[in-house]
Amino acid sequence: MKLAKAGILAASATALIAIGAGAGLATNAMTAPAWTSTGFAVHTVESAPLAVANEMGFYTENFGFIPNLAGVMADSPALLKSYITTYQNLSEHGSLSGTEINVVALAISRANECTYCIAGHTMVGKTILPTPDDVLESLRNDEKIADDKLEALRQFSIDIYQAHGQVSPVTLKRFLEAGYDRQQALDVVAVIGWKIMSNIAGDIAEVQLDEFAKPFEWSKK
């Protein structure tokens, strides 16, 4: 299925499937959905709406299991399709590297204190979108990144989000002077939109962290 760059998935699918197997997960272990504490269904392949059959197949074919958040978003075909398509567009048409996409995603997830997505993107940074460990730690702790260019990206992302897009010319100038361009500034907007979908869905539904992501769990202090 052409829902994400084949090169990215080829490099990560084996690792993710191994993580899932190690956590005792099975692709079709359940035919009926589980439920979150707030009453949202956590769909399996069998229980999900037919409209998201391709999207559920994307997860099982590439990762070997359905993450809990994807299972919840499946109840809204509009949401799950938008989520995956946005990532596809970032991967295939975007100007940010995989590492840069993950920096923005984790920065926004941290700003929202989304425990599910912080853990998820820590794992993603170790598999799908390779991100140095020190960068992951800085993002998780909401601290300055040692790499000046990635720090400029982190700060620009947070500035956009916290200012609701009403950033000053100085903020944009600082981002451009760090070595980025205007297309990348707009691609940051796309990543923020992508992450807002999962951050809010995860929080509304109070999605339980998957077993495979528990080694990367993050909690509010």
C-alpha cells in the first residue's frame, strides 16, 4: 500500500514487528474492539469500519499490529484517513527530513503533554524517523537541543503553536537564518496539524499506551 514512503517503512518495519512480537502482540488477536475509559472503541481489523480497511491494512502489513491510537481514530474514517494522508504527503512531498519531522512532532506533543504521543514519537525516533538520543531527551524534557539548527526548528514549531500562528517577522527571520527556507516553514505547519490530530484524539479518548511503547513512557511531573 502506498500510504508512506517505501524506503522509510522498509528500514523500520522489521524493528517494529519485532517490538510488537516481543510485547506479545498479535495482528488479529481480537475480533471485537476494546474500550477506553471514556467509552471510545479501540478497533481491531475486524471491527473497524469498512471505510478504513486500507488504513488498517497499512498498519498490519507494515508494522504487524494496530496501535491503540490508530484503533481509536478508526472510528472516524475522516480522522484516520486524514492522519495517514498527511503523513504520506509529508514523506513524499515535504521538504523536512524524517528527523526534522519527528523533532516537530515531539515538540508539539510535549507542548500538549500528550503522554501517548511523547512515548510513541520517542519510539519512532529510534526506528522510523531516526533521531539522536540526546535530541529525544531534550524534546521529552522541553529543553534546548544542542544542535543549533534542530533547536531553531523546535523553537519555531513551539512559537507557531503557542502564538496560534501569529508569529512575528523576527521569529520567521530567526528560523530562516538557521538554514531553513519558506517551504520548510510551511511544512512545519503541516506537521503541527498532523500532530494536533493525534494529540487531541489521544487525550479525548484517554488512549492506553501500547505495550511496545511502555519502555518510552513519559509522565507529567
